[in-house]
Amino acid sequence: MAILHVNESEFQKEVLESQKPVLLDFFATWCGPCKMLGQVLEELDKEQEDFRIVKVDIDENPSLASQWQVSSVPSLFFIKEGQVKDSAVGFLPKPVLVQKMKGL
């Protein structure tokens, strides 16, 4: 399964109505920690099928970033059945991401 990049029009369907738990990453292309996290998410996406990884570019979707109160990037939200179960700001190593997703 590939990492999905969504915009405001796709967000409801792809994130909040997803049948699988979602690891949601608000990022910016100019952000160093976001780039490091992006590499980890690419690895994670190839290794698992239990959850979806969805990315939102804050510069292309400012109203979504505002709606989700994203003030720093990367901002991660761990979502199950349309509800935020956990969140984090900043780079997280792969084992921590896996642990949080398995905990949903």
C-alpha cells in the first residue's frame, strides 16, 4: 500500500472514514525533521498492512492544518474509527510509531 497524500476534499473519506487505523502526518516540504520522518514512513509503509499512512502538506492545505491546530511540523495523529487516539509532535523513530499504531 502506498502512502497517500490528501487534500481537504479527500480528507473526510480517506482519513476519518477509513476502515483501517490511520497514521496521519502533517508535514512541510521545507522541514528537516519531516524529511527524516518521511523516510521512516516509507519503510513502515512497505513493512505493514495493518494501518494506512496519510500525509497532509500544511502549505497546500492551510485550513486543514488550522482545523487540526497544527502549529509545529511534523505533527502526527493516530486515528481509529475517525477518532484521534494519540498524537505527537516531532520526529519519532520507527519502533515508537509501530508501538503507537499497534496500541490502537
